[in-house]
Amino acid sequence: MNNAITRHTLAVLVDNEAGVLSRVARLFSGKGYNIESLAVGATHDPAVSRMTIEMLTDEKQARLICNQLRKLICVHSVKRLSMERAIRRELVLIKVSAPNRQDRSEIMQIANIFRASIIDVSTETITLAVIGDDSKAEALQKLLGEFGILELVRTGTVALERGRYTIDEQTKEKGEFDYGKNVL
């Protein structure tokens, strides 16, 4: 059994209603697991939200938390995304001190290298937006740190699997979620 602690990315479809995020978070905290990253948003179906949850655990703990999530009434589907097949992205906004033209020019050059968007410029600051994986965000943050980062915010990772792999009805076991049927 592999006891190595690694990053696990979960895609979870849940009811889009008040209290669902709290129930999922309580499940993690109740089991003593830390959520490294969490992003939630509505899907193409307004009644369903998709959570992308990242955690650092071993294989056994990841399986356990997936099984526990599946037991929640508000959860429609849970899928562990393969790191090899997953497309993972995060939005990062960074406000940097840029009190003179030379600093602004250097920051703009760095932004171009990282394909970051300049979303605000003032006489004293530049605010950038960058979309990418953890390593891209961290590398940009390190370079901009020399100018003085005034504020930084990260959305948390969102992820989809490449190709035909999806989180849909075929990912569920037969009879796993029979809502609306006469179940005793």
C-alpha cells in the first residue's frame, strides 16, 4: 500500500443550494483533513455546482474521503482526477508596487513573458492577472516579489480531465443516487 502523501484533485458535483459547502467542509474537518484548494461554481445546469477540491493525503485517505463524500445526500458525483490527464488552472491577481517608469516597464516585460494580463495601472502600482498552474503562479510571484507585492489573491485550482473523460452519469455506480424513487 502506498503511504506517500501526494496531491489529489477531486471533482464533486453537488446541489447548488445554501449549506452544501458547509457540509462538505465539515466532512473534511471532522476527519482531520485539510483542504489545500477549493473552487466552487455553477455548472451548465443551474441546480448543480461543481467543486474542485485539492488535498494532500495518502492513497488510503483519498479513497476514504471520496467514499464519505459520496454518502452525503447533496453530492451527485465524486471523481478523483488523474494528475496525468487533468488540466489544472488557477487565476491569480497580483498588485505590485511600481513607483517609477523603470519599474513599470520591467513589470510589463515580466507580464509578457508569463502571458499575464495587466488589468490596472496607476502611478504607483500595477495589477496583473495570470492563469496557469501552481508553478507558473509561484514563479511569477517570486519575480514580482523583488518589486514589492502589495496584494495577492488566488482563486484555487479548477480542473477538468483531457479528452473524453468527464464527470457524468457513466462515472456513477448503478443505483448509487436514486433520488426521487420510492426508496425505503
